Amino acid sequence: MKATKHPDFLSNLESTETCYRVKLEASSCLSTGRSAASERSMKSLWRPWGEWEIRVLLLGSLSLQVFLLFTGGLRKRNVASWLHFLLWVAYLLADSIAIYALGSLSLSQKLCHADGDTELHLVVLWAPFLILHLGGQDTITAFAIEDNELWLRHLLSLVTQVALALFVYWKSRPSNGGLIVPAVLMFVSGVLKYAERTWALKSASMSSLRSSMLTRPDPGPNYAKFMEEYHSSKDAGLRAEIVIVPERPPGDDVHVAEEPMEYDELVAKAHMFFHTFRRLFVDLILSFQDRTDSLAFFRRLKRDQAYKVVEIELQLMYESLHSKSPVIHCPSGRYLRVFTLGAPIMSLLVFSKADKGGYKDADVAVSYVLLVGAILLEIYGILLMAISSWSYADLRKPDKCHSAASRVVFLGVKYFMPEARPRWSNQMAQYNLVSYCLKDKSTWLTRVLESLEWDYNIGVKTTWDSLWYTNHIGVSLVLKQLIFRQLKDKANSTPDPMSYRRFGDHRGQWILKRKGCYQELGWSVDDVEFDESIILWHIATDLCFYETRDEDADEVEGDLNSGSQLPGASREIANYMMFLLVMRPFMLTASIGQIRFGDTCAEAKNFFLRLRGGEARPGERQGASALAAVKTDIDPRKVKGDRSKSVLFDACRLAEQLRGVEERKRWRLVAGVWVEMMCYAAGKCRGNFHAKQLSHGGELLTVLWLLMAHFGIGDQYRVEAGHARAKLIVQN
């Protein structure tokens, strides 16, 4: 029985296995068919991009060049973060797209042989445009000053990309003369533009700038020879006497009346001073003669014109660091512009008459767009060059007799850059500690951001605070007048070289002594570090401001006689200095300012949380009033110790002392201390950090720094007497 059933069982097993195999093969065929169909579908989707990829990249590269040309120079007068972000993206994409497109051209197998496949047309004419685009625009060569230090990388890119373009030309080998001539002209133009950009980057690097400003070594008078003659005369029994006539600067006339000056003279003088004072940006020194010339000129200027000269100098420095201006405003640069404009014009004429019957209409249209775009970009760049203050200053040089041409150029300068328009953003950031502590709520998002910042060193919380708690306001005439008046008073107060150098080291002492308050308030500027002084005076200014603020003040802005504008101006400086301490610490002296700020904020938040007691969050005025009401009879450090670096209640003690000063005198004192603190911070900030901020709309601190230098205040004047003129008098 078992023997008869066994074969049937095996046959059933075999039939089951066969059915399974058939199903498996069927499902495999079905899946293979589906994958093949999906591959065909993907290929059909990617085919249009493959056909139009080069054309889209070329037009995209041209569009980015247009955007950079028109917007590259806007950031020196704009602090908007969105504009800087767009420029940053466009600056990075412009090179990347051009390099990628050139690589795609070199890999393409469908190049334009005379008797070959013409699906991809005009490659030999398109490749030079990518080299031209890599040359960039006159208005922007470097996004940040650090990009200038990478000029060797751009030099290597120049060599490799030119070699790649030559490879594309060799690979295509067109026989159509209507392509060869335009291709050669545009190729040479592109190589020259790219080399010009590389040279501009090299010239703007800090090492090159510094070396270009160094003077020849000066051995001074021949001391050994002079002493040899002196001793030989004495040994001969003659009476020898040395009379020293030091080379001193001429006496300064401090009683010089201010007089208005024409705008064209201001522009010319700004260019003259720029070539001297740009040395400060690379930490070089100035001589007493530089101080004498500058001080004699600035004493005669009115406030607004003094600021205008400084603004023009800063604009020239920005253009030296971030554009091609120093390169294109030399004779070779002007001759080069003639060729780079003539090349696309000639190419367009030759190409328009060439036989284009074998090319697609779309490819011919792309070629025309590239040629016309190159011509328009060059024309716009030449117009910018012609109406710039660089051209005007060059035409006004004594060795050139172009008075008529200089007047025409100045009309363009005056129309497009009128005297009333600021050459920088004319704005200052505001960051208030009390306001921040009241508004910074603890939410799940802020806790995550704080965790990322403290645990993983990702500064997202600082960026978040910068976006939400920082705002920008215009620099008021009151503030400009405060700065101008104090600098002028200091410059006129002493002719002694050591005294004007010491003025740069004052951070409140000079004004406190002048107002007779140094004995009571000197501890807040002398016995503490600079960052601690900033926080102390920031909080104290806020507490006094909310107590004495007059909403109905209707004084004219800029009038300092009544003093009603001083509380607002003092608070603006206080908020600006706090912004520098928190968001721009590299512009201040090395300290633990951010640690002290964090500890002070933590203590302030605890105080306001206890004050609130579960009720609605208090406003800034209520918070300031609550802080001012705290009794500070005992030094807070004696009670709290020194582990926490918070100075919240030390600032309350300072505010209580300030409230004891008569109100009119108090605000003149507070405003004077803040101006002096700004001067101290500006003088101690290194030149390259000032240069770094020029591409971010500029900083008031940088304007103040250069204005101080022109008034002779600071430690940048190291040559104080020049060569001594020694006379050897020999008598029998």
C-alpha cells in the first residue's frame, strides 16, 4: 500500500515545484518589465534636461553676472541681511556654474565638426564666454576680505580653466570661419578679464597691500661720519661744538574758523588723504607731518564735510578690497577696457554675417544673447568707471591738464553720488540688555538652541538673538555733533605729541575730570575692565533714561544747547556698544565680555522672574524702575563673591550715583563718557577688523576711528620729530 502511494506523492511534489517556478519566473518577468518601463520613463524625463543643460547653464551664468554687476556695490551702503545672503549665494554660484558648464562642454561627444553631428552647436563660441564670466564684474571681486587671500587658488583655476577651454576648442575643430574669429576674440578677452580679477585679488590681499605701502629703508643721518669729524676736530686741539636743531612740526593754529568747502575739493582731498591713511588698515604708522597736514585741513571743515571726507575714504578702501577699481583705474586697465568692449562688438558683427544654416535657431539665439549681454555689461562697467571719483581725482592731478574733462566727470559724480547721500549705511545697530532679558522667553525652541550652542558649539542661539533682538537706526546729527565736538576739543587742547597719543587711551577719565566727577565715578572706568565698564554704563544709562525721558521734547535735532536730545543719543551709543560687545567682540579689546554679559543676563532674568510673580511680563520702563529701586548700600561683590561675573547691581549703584548729579550736567557727562568709550574701542580695534566691516554696510566705530586719526588722536602717530639736524661748529 505504501509502495503504491509513494510515486504519486513524488509526482505531486514535482508538479507543485514546477508551478512555483513558473509563478516565480512570471513575477520576475513582470518586475523586469516594470523596471524597464520606469527606466524608460526616467530617461524620457531627463532627456530634455540633457539636451538643454548647456544652454540653461550658459544663460544662468550670464544672469548671475548681471545680478552681481548691478548689486555688487550695494552692500557698502546696506546692512540688510537678505541682500548679503543673496549676494553670497550669487557670488559662489557664479564661479561654480561656469566651471561646471565648461566641464560639461569638455565631456560632450557631440561637438561641432564640419561634417559631424551638429546636435550640440556653437561650443567653440560658447566656451570663451564661460572664461569671460569667471573673470567676474568690476563691482565685486571678493565677497569678504578673506577671499583676497585665496588669489593663488584663482590663479590655478585660471590656468586649468583656460587649458580646458583650449581642449574644447581642439576637440570641436570648427571649419566655419564665422565661428573661429569670434571665438578667438572672446577667448582672449575672457583670459584677460580672468587674469585681471586674479591680479585684483592679489593686490587686495593684506600682505600685498602692506608691502605696497612700505617706504624705502631710511638709515637716517650718518652718525658714524659725524662723530668721526667731531672727535678728529677735538683731537686737533680745535674747539668743537654740536648744535642740535630738531625737525619739529610747525606750530598749530587752534583758532581756525570753520569755512564751507566745495564738493569737488572734498572729493579731491579725500583721494589725497586716502593714499596716506589707508596705511592704518594694515597696521602701519603715520608721521607727525601726516598729522599736521590732516589736522590743519580738518580744523577748517564743518561737521558734515568732515564726515563726508571720511566716508569717501572708506568707500575708496572698500573698492580697493572688494572690486577691480585700483586695477581698472590705471593706464593698462583703461586700455584693456577698450579691447574687452571691442572684442564682443567685432565678434557680434562677424557672427551676424556668418552662415548659420546648419545650426538650430535656439542655439543661434543663445549665441546672440551671450554676445549682446557681454557688450552691455562692458558698456555699463565703463560708464561706472568713467563717472567714479577715481577718474575725477586722476584727471585733477597736477601733471594732467584735463580741466574740461574733469568738470564733465564731476557732473556725473555729483549726479549719481550727491554730497547729501551717505557713502556708507549711516546706521548703527542697537542691542539692549534690559529689553533682551525681559523678552527672551524660555520655550522648547530656545532650549534646543541653547543646548546646541553650549553642548555642541553651534552658535545658533547667538544668531537667533541677533535676528530677533537687534535693530538698526540712523546715526543722528546729535550723535555726530557729540563726536565731532569732543574730537575737536581734544585736538585743540594740547600741541604735545605724547598728549594726543594718550587721548586714545582714555575711556571716560578725561570727561569725568573735566566735569569734576572723577573722584565719585572714576571707579567705573579705572578700577574695572573695559567690557565691565560697557555693561555698567549701559545699564546705568538705561535706568537714568527711563527716569528722565521727556516724550514731549520738540528740540531741533542736532541742537546741543538745551541738552534735551542727549538722553536719547546717550542711550543709542549705549545700545550700540552693547551690540559690539555681544555680536562683534572681535572689534573690542580681548576680554571676558561675553561671559560677563551672560552672567549679568542670567541674574537680570532671575530678578524679573521674581518681580513678575506669575503675572504679566513687565515692560522696559517698569523693569528699569524696579532695578533702580534696589538698595545698593553695600558693595554687591562683598555679598555675592566673585564667582559670577554679573555686574547688574553694580550698575544700579552707578545709576544711583548718577542720579545725584544735576540733570543737565548728568547727561552731558554720560554722553561724553560714551563718546570717549567709543573712541577707546575704535583706537584699540585692529585695522583689518575695521576693513572687514566695510562690506557689511560699515560701522560707526570705523568712521570714528578714521576721524580720530585725522584729528591726530591715537597711537598710530609714532614718528614724532623726524630727523634731527645736527650742526658741527668748529672754532680755533
